Amino acid sequence: MKTLIDKIYMVLLAALLLSAAGCSDDEDTSLALNGDTWITSFHIEGYDNFIVEQDNQARSIKVHVEDDTDVTNLIPVFTLSEGATANLESGKPVNFTMPVVVKVTNGNVFMNYTISVELDKPQITGFMIGEYAGRIDETNKEIVVYVLENMDITALSPVVTVPDGATVSPLSGTTLDFTTPKEYTVTNHLNAATYTVKVEKVRTFVSMAFIGTAATIDELTNNEEKAAAQWMLDNMPGARYISYSDLRDDNPKVKLDPEQIKVIWIHDDNPIYDDSGFNWNSKNNIKNYYQTGGNLLLSRGALRYIVKDRWAISMDGRDPNNQFGSEDSKTVTDKPWGFSIKGISHEIFDGLVTEDNSNIYLINTGYHILNWGFQWCIDWEPYLGIEGWRQQTGAIELGYDVSNHNAVPIAEFPSRQIGGNSSGKVICIGMAAYDWYDENQSDNQYRGNIEKLTSNALDYLSK
């Protein structure tokens, strides 16, 4: 009996081995796994001045080009490992606004390369002398640092911030005499720019404030609001942060006195109307500040609070009649976004870069944005035209939607008499493109326009 069982066992084992061998032979003959899948060379046709950084381990290729290069229509020319093919054709135009993934295949083996084109802006992104931050005019490549008049400026050691991979001369921390302007040159791969830096003495700083929902800037959980607040404190001498909780009508810890605080900026990134929170609890404090001469810069969601039962700024008691977007309305822009100032002149636009027949762009193609905003559609009820809108709201249009001149996303409410007092001035910026935080942390070539528009508005309101 045992012999019979042993024989059956040996037969089954032999059959199993033959089956396994058969499977192995089939796999060896049907799968081609020996081919290489490398991009072996890469360049941009028609350009002599570029740098290619290829990292095969990371499967990436970065191409550094001059910062005025049109990346929407570049022609990549590349070679592959012997026998390999790619899903991108060499020698054909490609839009490199966003990174492009190229799949290289050889038999049954493939590898994905990520190819990106870097414009490498040669920028100074921060300039600090002690506690004093320089105000950077990117358009004119000028930096002004305001310091108090009793400060010795003959031996200052600025801390200069530039993008990763860039260098600056003189080096950050170099001690210089700033009784005369100094030049700083930034080099970023193929690109270079020279900034003129001046230090100017002032008797005092204009006091201004950013109002936010958290106790401190560091505790702000909204990245958009935090980026805006931090920029203000870093770039506007005399700026401070105030929490809504310190302005409660029932127990204010901070008095909003127009003589002490010339202008307040409120940048609200909450798509949901605040009916019972911080904003509501401080409504009278802020309204009294405005009605007794305090000036306001209101942006994005803050425009909803110009209504009668909140800050009573709009004469008709209404907020903008076109509000769009939500917490989930994330968008990647397929073209630059901004607004038009055709036929409009105002000092808050001084020094901004205009393109395409008086358009001011604020974010570029490929920008990741939570797309929601506020604007007045002046041809809708109840206005039915620009004159009706002006008369009912008391506002002045400062810009139009780029594609629709019946939509006003930026406006000014001039000072007017309220209860025997002259009210403050209010600038409202409601467009979605007025955005301080890219959800994908990419570079925004129009960031300088956002910063210049904001500093101009704060300067104008503080006069």
C-alpha cells in the first residue's frame, strides 16, 4: 500500500514540475524585459542658451531657460535608448507651462520622465535691515527701506532673500554704508537682474493693521489669509496684527481709533457667510471706526460685510450682487487672470504692469486657485447700468472684468458724511485672481502686481 502511495506522489510531483517549467518557458518567450528606457539626450530646438539638468534616478529633466522665453510653444528634441519609443514625439511643439510627463517604453518595460521648463526669475524676494523690511518694486527693480530718523545707516548688514539656486552680490549680511543707494545683482542660472536699494529716514511710521480670526498670525489656519497678513507685516512699516477677538463689541481690548490706526486691511478667505462668529461680534467696533474716519482695504470675502447690518458702507445696504465659487471650487488657470482698467486712472495702479490693452494680470497660467470671488454686475437688477450703480451704492468703479465690462470687481467708496462725521475711504477688491497663496506652491509671475496694488492701496488710504 505504501509503495502505491509513493508512486502516486512521484507522478503528481513530476506533473507539477513539468507544469511549472511550461509556465516559465511561456513567460520567458512572451515578455521583453531587457530593453533600456532612458532619455539619452535632450535639447530645445531653436535655443542656444539653455541648461539641462537630468536626474535618471528621480526620472526628471529640468530645462533652465532665459526668463523671457515663451514656454507655451517649445520644441523638445531628444533621443532614446535603442529600441525604445515615447508617447511624446521629438521635434514637435509642446506647451511647457506645466510639467509634462513622458512615457518611454521598450518592449514590456516603461519609465515615466517628468520634464519641466524653469524660467528662473532673478528676484530679490526679501530684504531686511534689522526689524525693517524693504518695500520691493519688482517692476522698476527698486527697494526702499524706511527706518526711523535716529538710526545710523553708515554700517548696515541687510539680510537678502533670493530663490533657491540663485545667488546675490553683495552677499547677504555684507556691511555697507547706505547714505547713498546701493546695487544688488541677483543671478539665477541664465538670468540676472540688478536692484537699486535706498534707505530713507522717517520721523514716524503710519500705523496700519491687519484684522484676522486667530489670536496671532502664527495661529492662522487659513493659508491664504496668513500669507496676506505676513506680507503686510513684512513689507509695510508700522503694520500690526489685530485679532477679531480683541475687538468684541461687549469687551474690546483694542480701540480702533482713526487717529491711531490710519488704515485697516481685512482679507477674508472664508466662502461661508459669518453670521455668528468673530466678525459679527465686532461689527460695531469696525463700523464706528469707518464712520468716524477710519479707512479700510477690504478684499475677497470681506466685501460681503459692506451691508447695512454689518459695517454699513454701501449706501444701498447691499453686498455685491454677483458672488461665485465655494470651498470646493478649485481651478487651475488656463490663461492669466486679472482685471481691466481701460479708461480708468487711479494712483493705486501706479507702477503696475499692464498688458493686452490695459489689462492688469494678477495670476498666471497654471496657477492653482480656490476660485471664488465677488463683483457687481452693473447691468443686473437693481442697477441696470453704471450710473444706477454709482448712485445707489455711492461707489466708483476702479476696474472691470477682462471679458465683461459690465462686471466691476474692484471699486472705491469715497468718504461721505455720516451722522455729522466724515467717514473713511474704502477700497474693495473682490476678484478671485487677488490671491496670495497658490494651492500648488508654484511660481506666480504676476505676484509683483498683487503686492504693488496692495501697497499702493494702503498708501493711498493712509493719507
